[in-house]
Amino acid sequence: MNHRLKIDPDIRRAHTPSAEFYRSREIYERQIDAIFARSWQLMPPDVLALGRHEAAPWTLLEDSLSEPLLVTRGEGEEIKVLSNVCTHRGHPVAMQRCSSRRLRCRYHGRTFSQTGSLLKCPGFEEAEDFPRKEDDLPEVRHETWGPLHFVRLDGGGSLAEHLQPVTERMGWWPLSDLQEDQAARRSYRVASHWALYCENYLEGFHIPYVHHALNKTLEFGDYRTELFDHCSLQIGIAAPGEVVFDLPAESADHGKKVGAYYFFVFPNTMLNFYPWGLSLNVVRPTGPESTVVEYTAFVLDPSLRASGLGADLHLVEMEDEEVVEAVQVGMNSRLYQRGRYSPTHESAVHHFHRFLARTLAME
């Protein structure tokens, strides 16, 4: 079986990944290790709601990476993200949220500070060349962007580098004024491969055919896509009379009737900016043919919530899920092999597939 993903750099000649890419358990497991263990991943808001000297365990991408992590807040209010696996025999250090200056593993009493340093290790008095740096809890990279917190397990590029196009385009926007709407949190279970869900997001080609209500709020002929190193952007130009951004003179889009900015940050984060605020989707793989999409909303102007391109996002989600799940059925066909790209409408999908090919080739 040839697992190498090859995508021609010229979209006019390129073919999409084979159907096997979306149904093979073996290929799926390679994707998890090569892509998700080497990328910036969003932290859930709940786990960050810590008081001083508190610690909270959580699992990064449960049902795929399933990496046990621990978030702590120390004396100086600083957040740290640590491995939640004891460096002695691998038992979780914290089983539940706790309030303490020290973290004690219940298995053999090994104790760590809230910054991960080994403090106490009963039974190791006669051990030689001990303790060493590797006996501390490994710290995980943690960076913030506005109200969002991200972690990364490997030593790849900075979060600022990945989000630079977002920052440059939306730098005028009052990001610090966003307030999370906790009541709007939702999890959607989708019976499809995670990449199929992302691909659907990455093209507006299907909008006139699938999203009839959304299409009425758009000038579809003016829909634009821009590509960057670590992300892509789709710009929705609003139909006459719809709510649009009040773009300042310093905006690259000043004078345009922009109703939405859709940023896709590789490999699975969607930042959707509307005049009312930010809609955030995180795509979490749970199997070769199963995905969970975590939805969060951060509101800037509640009065605009029911207007414009970002009005009925639940309806759009249901319509997307229906077609994506149908595509997964098609991937199991014995007659379908692979498709071609529309050079006019699917440049971001092609860009995404080239990213997947490069990342998988580095494993």
C-alpha cells in the first residue's frame, strides 16, 4: 500500500487525495501523529478558569491524540501547561481539579511544584545520578492570541507566525473587547473524516447549491480566497442591505462591503469574524469516519447577532454536515477514486491538501 500523498502544485493539473485517504485506519493514525502532534491546538476555555495555586487536568484532542496535560496557575497568576504523566511510572499526577502549591502523584508519592519541578521522591534515596532534568514534568508550549490560548507539543514555529495574516488583517478590530457567550457552546458529531469537514469549509463553491439562505446574504460573484503559509482566508462580500463591517481607512479592505472573514488556520481551527463577533470552530478527529466539531462564540455587539452572514450558523452547520456525511459514503465507493479541483473556486482546498502532503512527508 502506497501511503504517500502527492498533490501537484499546479491546481490546473492536480488531483485530490484518493478515497483511501479518507477511509483507511492506518493512514488516519499517521495523520494524527504527523499533523496534530505537530501543530497549534486550541485550549478549552473551561480549563483556563483557574484560581491562584489551582491545577486542572485535561486531555488534548480526546479520542485521537489523547495527550494527558495539566494546567496550573501559580503565585504570580502565570499559566503553565505541563505533562500530566508522572515521570516515575506514568500514573496521572492530578486526577481532578485541585487547589495546592504542590502536585502529588497518588501512586508512589512523587511530588512536583506547580511549575513541574520534582520536589520529593520517596524511595529514591539510594538512586545514582538522580534526579535529573527529565525527572521534572515536561512543560508544553503555551501561547495566547487575544482571548484564545493554544498549546503545541513539538518545537515548531511560533503561534504569532501562524496567525500573522489574521493579526495583520484584523489588527484594527477590538479583539480584547470580545466576551465569550458560554450558552452558545456546542459540540457537533459528524460521521465523516475530519479532512472532509475542513475541505467543505475551505470553499464557497457549494454555497449556492447547499446554503440557500446564506447565499441570499452574499454577493457570490465577489467571493474571494487568499492563501498564506499557515492559513487561508475567504472573504464574504455582503449583498445590498446586509450588515457589514465598519472598516477603518487602515484596513486592506476599506471601501468593500465585507460581511465575513473566514480564516482557516492549519490544520483544524476556523476563525470566523462577523460584525457581531467571532465564531470559533475546532475540528477534532475521533476516527477515520468520525469527527467532533467544537463551536464557541465570542460576542462584540449582541444587537447584530441575528443579522447578516453570521446570523443562523446552526442551520449552516446542519446543511454542511448533511453533505459532508454524504461525501464520506461516497469515499467508500468501489468506483470512485479521486477528483479534480476547480481552479476558480477550490484554491484553498488545494492549498490544504498540499499542506497535508508536506506534513505527512516530514514524519
